[in-house]
Amino acid sequence: MCKAEEQDLLRATEIKLAFERAIERQAMRRAWGRISELEVEVKDRSIFVRGLAPSYFLKQLALQGVLDLIEPAVPMQIVSNDLLVERPS
């Protein structure tokens, strides 16, 4: 792999990570910071969302936050919605 290809790959990785973090921030904003262990992973045109929500309402708000960012972007889909509802004890 030549230096230019390595730089392109590094830049693409940085963009992907920045996009994932932006989605996480928006999901947390929408859910008032109440989602724990939130992880977002983007692979190709698929998004995988994982975490714990204290209620179905907050899960819905977090997912709306994800949609806020991906709908105006390239056509993507949420493939894995693994936000689990776990009521605090």
C-alpha cells in the first residue's frame, strides 16, 4: 500500500469515527443523557446501535436522535437496534 492510500484509509477511518461519535452525541442529547453504555458502529451503509435505556420512551428518543443525523445524509439504515430497556433497580 502506498503512502497516499494509507493516508486515504486513515482519513476514511477518522471520518467514520467522527460520524459515529456525532450520532452518539445526538442520541444522548435527544434522550437527555439517560442512555448508558451507548455504542454506535457504522459499517458500509448500516448502523448498529447498542446500549441500555431506563424506559421505552427514552429508547425511542435516542433512536430519533440517530435518525436526525442519518436521514439527511446518505441513505442508511439501522440494521441492529440493540438498545435494551433496563429499569433501574
